[in-house]
Amino acid sequence: MDTTIELRSDNAAGVAPEILAAVAAAGEGSALAYGGDEWTARLSERVAEVFEHPDARVFPVISGTAANAIGLSAMCPPWGSVLCHDTAHVLRNECGATSMFAGGAVMHGLTGDSYKLAPESVQIAFEATRWGDPHHSQPAVLSLTCPTDHGTVYTPSEVAALVDVAGEHGLRVHMDGARIANALAGVGCTPAELTWRAGVDVVSLGATKNGALSTDAIVCFDTDIAEQLVYRVKRAGHVASKMRFQSAQLDAYLTDGLWLRLAGTANAAMTVLAAGLRQLGVELLNEPQANMVFARFPAPGVRRLEEVGLLFYAMDDEVVRFVTSFQTTDADAREAVRRIGQALS
């Protein structure tokens, strides 16, 4: 066997050279601590420019879980609930972080085709809510994951339709954008169109999965929420003393469309991989619109995938998850398809 092919997670990928260079440059000389530096000031301007929102505020944090949980805590009171899809990362994979940071807020999973929320499911949840009853947690936030944890993507019109329903009861809207660059590259819209112009108040801006070294961020378009985040981020221990190294990463990430180019490479490799899987007759459990696909194999086939040098997550005895990254080339994807064919033969 030549070498293994990394398809476990985009978290397993390395760091984009442009971002490493930005970190090295930020290490020259000294700078004020806790965000009082030129890199953080430049990042604020960059975010306002990229999202086309003059009042957008950015708060670097160490992880996507922190971005989600702290961001949601500023949007949801302790007696409130966060409505999300029942496959959402904030519900299934963050160890109750939102409930902790929000003082006990309840996470409420809803159904929806293609792993996305639908206005109808949100409306059903509203109808089942005892509004004004202190025995019942009150829905306060609608949280969307884009792309979803199964690789499907909301369009701006789908986001706007959900925002309209949420607005009927005054809910704020959060977007878990751990892979938002992949969503933007897949849908072909602007960051503004997918977020605040569609009615989103807060975005968890993912960067680590797409080439950053050690940072994600909260981007907030609501002044009142942003004022809370100033204190909540500090209280949660996420105001880094040497914030310039986080800000330098994010600034480089968003400069000249780097984040979209990196995501486009990952998406293109997934397109090649998914097409190859279909040609092999492999059942795909989702239509990959970004850089992730779930596929069903016979159990012996899953074991043989490991033997031919593929790295992946086995969800159970038959279902595996493949994720491409900015480091995955089309040649890697074609070679993966060849090895999968070999494993199945």
C-alpha cells in the first residue's frame, strides 16, 4: 500500500500556509494584550467588509463548541429553549455546553428532511408550546447548522423562510457555521446573503476545519447581543491574552477569499468522491452539497476499506462517513474511489 488517504475529518488536516505565515508575522515584536492590538483591529474591519455589515462584531474563541455555546448563551435566557434539528451538533456533540453557559437553557431537537429544519416543523413546535406557562421552557432561539452535520446546505431563501416563522414568536436566529465556507462555496452566495440579510443574528464562524491553526469566532450582527458577548466571552475564559495570534489567523483566512478557495478545494474533492461512489453502486445516505458524505457498505466491506489504506469514521457496522479537506486533491479522491472499488471487489 502506498500511503493512507485521510477522510476522517477536516479537523485532521493541517494548517494552510498563508495562515501559518500570518501567525509567524504576528510573532515579531510585541503588542498589547487581550485584543488591544493591530491584528484584532484589522480583523474587525475585515469582518465588517466580508459580511457587508458595518456594525458586525467578531469575538475570537478557541473552538466551534465555544462559539456555539457562548453565542447561544447571549441569545437565550435560562428558562428558554433552543430549537434545532435533532441531528445538530449543538444538541448531540457538545456535552450540554449551551445549557451550561446559558444557565440551564433546554435544547429541543426537531425533525426535517435532508437533515435541515423546515418551517412546518418549527410551527408544530410552536403549537405544542405552552406560551407564558412557567412550567414549560419558552422557545427563544432557532439554531441552524449550515452545512448540516450530514453535509446538506441551507439556501438563503430557506434560511429566510425559517427566520419568518421564528419571528412570529420573537425568536432570535443563530447559525452554526463550523463549515460555513463550504456552504458558501457550494451555494455560490455571499456571506451576507446567507446570514444577516436572511435574518440571522449570530454566526459561529468556523475556521479550524478549513485551514486555521487554533481559532474559530463568533460574528454578531445585533448590538444588544454583542454587548452581552463582551462580558460572556471573557467570563468563559475565551479572551486570549495574546489574541493577536487568533486575530492574525482569522484575518488571513478572510483576506482575498482564501477561506472560500480552501473550501472550494474540499468541495471539489467531495464531488469527485461522491460521483465515484455512485458509479460503484454504493448507497449514499445524503446528497453531499459540501465536503461530507455518509455511505452504506456491507460490514465486510467496511473492514476492507481499512485494509486498503483509507482513514474514515465508521458510524456503525455498515455506515461510514467520508470528509474531504482543503488538503484533499482530486487525485486523492480518485485514488480513494479506486481503493474502494478494490475493497468491494
